[in-house]
Amino acid sequence: MRGIALSHRDWVQATYARARLRAQWRELFKSFDAVICPIMPTPAYPHDHSPDQEQRRILIDGEPHVYTDQLAWPGIATLPGLPSTAIPTGFAPDGLPVGVQIVGPMLEDRTPLKLAELIEREFGGFVPPKMFDD
């Protein structure tokens, strides 16, 4: 909602901040082909389809947290506009899937895709989770 009411000045400042982030990532990618990091701060969780997203909660270690708190790791790639590929890596103890995201250099979408392909070839591909009773 903040983005809808953002002033032009604030939008320009945010654009400069994103450009600084891109420059930092560009430096990192001079030494590394890709970065592997979490997709989310928690394993998969049962979805809350409440109409008001601000009222949705996820339990983490028994404590309720706002759903949007989960967006920190996806923001690593999306804020600076970098390509990212999510791949499954296994299952949490409760049987829900877990995975990682592979972040690549700007405009090099094929880099994270190729690394995902190599990881899949080495460790196996997608395995659907067991069905849960509703």
C-alpha cells in the first residue's frame, strides 16, 4: 500500500537504493557465478486464505508472525531485480517441502537455471510431497 502513495521524491530515492544494491551484487558476481540461499525463513506451512492479508499469521516456534515477515529472503533477489530459480531440496520433518533459491547476475537468467539443472542431475529432481488430510 505504501507504494501506491509514494511521492516522486521517495520513488527516486528508492530507485537509487536499488541501483546501489545492484552494484553490490555486480561486485559479488565478479567472484561467484551464483548465490544459493533460502527461499523463505521457514519450511512450507499450511496456507491461511483469510481475505485480509494483514490478519494472516504463521506460527514459528509456537509464536504467531505476520505472513509478510516471510518475504525477507525472496526480496534478496526481487528488490534488485535479479534472476532467481527455486528448487526443491527435500522435506521438513512434517513432510512439507523445503528448498533453496539460486540467485544469478542481472540479465543472466540462464545461470541460475543451469545451476538448478546441474543440482537436479546430481541429487535428483522434484518429488511430490505426500498428501495430507484436510
